[in-house]
Amino acid sequence: MIVYNITIILLQKMWYLLGFIRASFLGVKIGIGAKISPMSKLNKVYYIGNATISSDVILGEGSFINSGIIFSGNIGKFCSIGYNVIIGPTEHDPNFSTTSPSLAKKQGLSLKKTEKIIAPPILKDEVWIGANVVVLRGVIIGNGAIIAAGAVVNKDVPAMEIWGGIPAKFIKNRIIKFSNE
């Protein structure tokens, strides 16, 4: 069992190393601790910090991520993602007979039934996500929206609005001021 665990850990490290090398060749600035799946789609991404990027992720041009885990999602152009953000985690079906995968296995139930299949979240262009935000699957965040630190986004956010709280709700419209300086 120990040899099996060590083998899995080494394979995982090699997998992320391939992603790291691929991202480097694509010109992505990469921070210490970044774990990038080589299957993720990186389109002229600006920066990936201490974040884990899964294979079911598309990152748009000019976007940056400080830290967190991006399980799934389509992230648009020039998005700014803060520290300790979680985007697109898997969700369990509360109507299933148990909430524990371990107990389901022990009872001989299919583990695949414990996870709902929901579309990955979509962050449109120029979205700003504050620190410690959770964005659930199936959510669409519109162009130019801002999500306040600590929010849990469980429904769609229209373009150019600021949302925050648990669950996230409308705070105010975003007003853009242009400067001639």
C-alpha cells in the first residue's frame, strides 16, 4: 500500500510538472506552488500563482489567479482572481441515501450517483473575484462584475454589478469613471 501511494504521488507530481512546463512555454508567469494540469486550456494567461488548475479549465487572455483551486470553469479575458478562491467544485446530491462516499461504498452503492453533474461555471470578461470566494458550478458571472471577498456565488451575476455575502446577492451597480489623466 505504501509503494502504491508513493507511486501515485510521483505520477501526480510528474503530471503537474508537465503542465508547469507547458504553461512556461506558453509564456505564463508562474508563481511558486502552482499546479497546472497539462490538459487545461491556457490562452495567453498572464499569471498563475499558488493555484491548482484542473484539466476542465479554460483560462482567457490576460487573466491572473493569485491562489486557490479551479476545479472547472471557463474564465474569460482579463479576469482578476484573488487569494484562496475556489471555482467549480464538485457537488453532492442531498437527495442521495448518504452524504458519505465511504459509507456508500461500504453499502455497495454506486459512487457516481453521489455527484450531481452540473455545468462548469462561466466567468465572462474582466470579472474581479475577491479573496476567499467560492463560485459554484452552473453559475454565469457577467462582463465586468465584481464579487466581494468571502462571497459564495450560487446563482448568476449580471454584468457590471457588485455582489457579496453568503449566499452572494446584489450590492450595487458598478459605475465606471473615466479619467483624462
